[in-house]
Amino acid sequence: MIKKTTTRVKKSAMPIYLGGLVWIILACFLKMTQLSDYLICIAAALLTYVISERVKFKPEVITETTMVPESEQEAANLKLQSERSDILAQLRECDEMIADETVSAQIRRIEKAVGNIYDYLNEHPMAVNKVRKLFSYYLPTLIKLFHSYDKLEDIEMQGEQVKNTIAQIKRSAEIGAEAIEKQVDLLYSDEAMDISSDVQVLETLMKQQGLLDEKIR
């Protein structure tokens, strides 16, 4: 972040103050019980304002300092950090409010996987389009289901429909955790392939130079 200083010139408010002062002074001497008294104050205040407008009062110089990102890259990173904090906070809240340890365990899996995705996006911000559906629909829907589960969980006399809904949400939590973990694997797959290629090239070069012990391989 860098500091950005902006300066703007504000027209002096002295004519307004003088007009108001004249009004107050006249109001002290007039009874202010008739319309003519108010008209005199208005006329005197306006006249004072018009005359004082012609005087070159020193304008007010206002300097404002704000913190702005150094680049678009930093702005994108700041946005990702803000979104990350918000989503992870919502998932932690769901984990804390749900008593069922099975569902809580799935939520923690999701939370960990989401954290890994944001770690990847922090280094590869252009990959955000690959997970846009995840953040715009899948995660909000899962969080909504977890809140519904919390309400259903508190019902003492659970009927067949409530029990079926609870079972469906449990299944959705497990499927959601698996899907998001798979998304993490897909994001890092290209990087893993690059690393694998580098290792193969390194081993080939070392072998050509007679530096690779075949027994180690």
C-alpha cells in the first residue's frame, strides 16, 4: 500500500458567515414580530453576502491522504484476502453451531480446502475464473444448508421428512468436501506436472553427465 495525497481548494465560506452575523445582529435590535422585520434581516444578510463575495478571501486548502494499492495486482490480492476472511469465518461459524461431529468434520475439510484454494489464487490470481462457480454458488449453497441443518438439528420431535432432510444435508456436506478437495487437486495439477517435467529433465542431464547413480534411481 502507498499513501496518496490529494489537495483541493474550497471556496471561502466567509461571505456566508458575514451574512449570518448581520442577520443575528439585526435580530437583536428588531422585535422580529412582523414580516417586515424578517424581510429587513434577509435583505441585509443578502447584501452583506453579495458585497463580501467581491472580496478576495483566502480559499481553504484541504489535503487528504488515503491508502491505495500500488498496482492492480495488489488490489486483486487485497480483494482475495477480504473474501477469504469472510468465507472462512462463515465456515467456522457453521462448525461451531453444529453439534453433529460428522457434519462438523466435513465442514473442517471444506474450510481447509478453501484455504488451500485461496493460497493458490494468491500466487496465481488469473486462475480465479476456474473457481468462480465454486465461490458464487457452491460455497454459498453449502453454507445455507449448514444453517438449515442447525435449525433442524434443534427440533426435538423429528418426523420422517425432517430426518430425510438431515440425511440429505449430511450427504451434501460429504460430497461438497470431496468436490472442493478435487478442485484443489485440479488447480495444483498443472504445477505438479511442471515440477515432474523439471525433475525428468534434471535427471536426464545428470545422467548424460555421468552424475546420476543408477542405484539411487
